[in-house]
Amino acid sequence: MLTIVALVAYAGYAETMRLIQYMDLQIRYAGIRVQMKWMGWKLKRQLVKDTTSFDKFLKEYKDGE
């Protein structure tokens, strides 16, 4: 809290609010990047699983002809 009071005294209210908004956006963006990384891992695992299933299907299909 003392840091915010010092920032307001040094830079003014408007600039301090801009700095706080910037920090808020950076924190939100970091959360979104973590979610995107997690979704990428899940998608990659699903694609690997689907690829093995598709390879098995192709082998059975070719054996049936």
C-alpha cells in the first residue's frame, strides 16, 4: 500500500492508475498464455491418440480388401 501512495505522490493519480491497469493486463495475459499452453498439450495428446487409432483402422481396412 505504501508503494501505491509513493507512486501517486511521485507520478500522480492518472499515471499510477495506468501502471496498475498495465500490471492487471499483464497478469491476465499470463493466465491466458498458461491456458493456451495447457490446451496445446491436451490437443497434442488427443491427436497422438487419434493417429494411432486411425493407423489401426487403416491396417484393418487394407487387410479386409
